[in-house]
Amino acid sequence: MSKVSDRLGLTLPLHIEFGSDAVQVIDSLGVTAAYIQLADDPEYRQQTGRFSREQAAEIANMIVQTLNDEFL
């Protein structure tokens, strides 16, 4: 069975980048592993299904932890 890193095409280490409208999980080669859209306005979040900055950061951290666990 192939490793998750081979199947997903990602290279460790992974890191998190915060933008104005999204949080991204990115590998060491610049490949985006996850893109989590966020919004500051609670009403807009509810209408669009986006996350708060804190929620997006928590999701990104869970993704990094999960992928790191799978890679190792």
C-alpha cells in the first residue's frame, strides 16, 4: 500500500498560512493541501457556510495533525 504522502502528492513539513478570506494548509513545495474559506461577519458566514477565523484555524490545525500522523 502506498503512503498517504505518495497518494496525495504532498511533501512535509506542512504549514498554515492565513489570508484575509481563507486559511490554507500548504506543503513544503507550495502545494495547497486544504483551503478553508472564512468570513468575519457572522451573518455572511451563516449565508455562505464559511467559518470564523478561529474555526478555520482549528480546522487547519486538525488537518495538519491528521496528515502528519498519516505521513509518519
